[in-house]
Amino acid sequence: MKKLLIALIALVSISVSANAQTTPARVRQHDKVERKREAMRHHRHRKMRKHHRHHRMAELNLSQSQKDQAKLYREDYKKQLQALNKNENITVKQMRDKKMALRKDQAAKMESLLTPEQKNKREQLKAEDKAKAQQHYAARMDKMKTKLNLTDQQVAQMKTQRETMMAKLKAIKEDNKLDRTAKKEKLMALKSQMKEEHKKVFTPEQLQKMQEMKKARGEKKDAK
């Protein structure tokens, strides 16, 4: 009997030890998958933004001389950026500041190419984009309200949170006193803060349903 008890204790100890060893491994694997998905989402977002910028420039009906000059500006910007990246005699902060200065200079040059009519057209297109985004958000809210059985009060809270976040987001982006790294840190902090505030709107059952929906979307994208 004593031998059997010792054997059982040993078996349980081995099982617990194995779980203790495998659990961190599963957590690391989960984190690795999440980082990969986040990197893929970031890559897709950058690709979409680049495509959107090119599409918008095409809609402005640039003349051939404007296109030629824009190409020269882009090539010069690329050369300066490459030279800067090869410079090993400056600090990381100096590198960031110089890159920011290059981007601002490039933006000013591209802006100088446009005629008043083209600038007005660009603002019109921006307004149309904003209207489309609002329509998309409204449709997404209606869909979420149905799937999660949200109350009108919950929907109103979410809309208020979004307006607050957008205002803070704009303030950070337009703060010229912040460098790129500081802006990124503030934006990440704002994202985390709003994510926690967002959770407070939902019931535990709704949060669980949202996690299931998110997981299903991730699996669907991974399968493509």
C-alpha cells in the first residue's frame, strides 16, 4: 500500500512538472502567433495606405511636368534616406530627428507641386473619405449591436468613446513638440487606455462572444 501511494505521488509530481514546463511554452507560442498576426496587419495597413495615396494622386490629374518633378523629389528623398541609414556616426535620436526633417521637407515639396484647384480637390476627396468611414462605422455598429445584443445605452457609450479617442488621436498627431518615438508611445498608451475603457461597456458574456468572433476571424484569415 505504501509503495502504491509513493508511486501515485511520483506520478502526480511528474504530471504537474510537465504542465509547468509546457504551459510557458504554450504561452510563448501564443505570443509568437499574436506578434505575427499584428505584423501582418501592420504590413497590410501600410500597403493599403500606400495604394490609397497613389490612387488619390491619380485623381488629382497631375500634369506630366508635375509627375516628372514628383518622381525627382521621390528619388532624391530615397537617396537621402539611404545615405542617412548608412551613417553610423549619429545617435538613434539624431537619426529619428533627421528622418522626420526629411519627411517634412518631402511633404512640403510635394505640396508645392499642387495648384489651388488640385488642393481643393484633395480636400474634397478627404471629406468624401471621412463620410465613407462614418458610414462604414455605422454599419459595423449595427452589425455588432445585432450579434452581441447591445442596448442603445451601450451603443451610445461606444460612440462617445470613439469621439473622445479620435480627438485625442488628432491632438497627438498634430503636436509638433513630440518626435516620432514620443508620438508612437503616446498613441500606444492611448490605444491601451481606450481598449480598457471599451471593455467596461460590455457584459462578461458579450466580451466572451467578442473573443470568439475575433478568434474565428483570425482563423479565417490564416486559412487564406
